[in-house]
Amino acid sequence: MKNPYPKDFGEGISCSIFQRQEPIIKSITDKINRAKGVEEKAEFALELQREVEVLLSCLDYDDKRLDCKNCRFIANLRKKTAALIIKAKKLA
């Protein structure tokens, strides 16, 4: 599966925490995309959930900053994606 995000996805978010987590999250996402079965994908999805939680639990979150809102939106999408993969494993 091709990575659905543009090459520079997230680079416009000015936040050191996001910029630190983004390469980790992208790497895990690539592993999910390369994994052959739902079991393997689910293992990486659990890892993805842990890394995304770092963003969702950010103590510097400010609901007035667009960067924070975008980061939270992206993190929530990734969290939901990981949850769907884990659910698919349970249904398999």
C-alpha cells in the first residue's frame, strides 16, 4: 500500500514534539503498510498507538494555536487507524 501522505506531510507544523515524533510515526506507518498479514500489522499498530499518544498527551497543547489543532487532528486520525487495524485482528 502506498503511503497516502504527501512527502512533506506535517513539515509545516512548528512544534519540536511533533517534529520529533513524526519520523518515528512515519516509520511505523511504513512498517504497517509493508506487513503482510493482519497479525503483523496489528503489532505495529500497537506501537503506533503508543507513539501517537505522546502527541495526544502533550502538556504544551494550546487550543488557540493552529499547529496544536493540526497536530491533534492528525494524531487522532492515526489513533483511529491503529484501532481499526487492531480490531481487524480481533475479527480475523
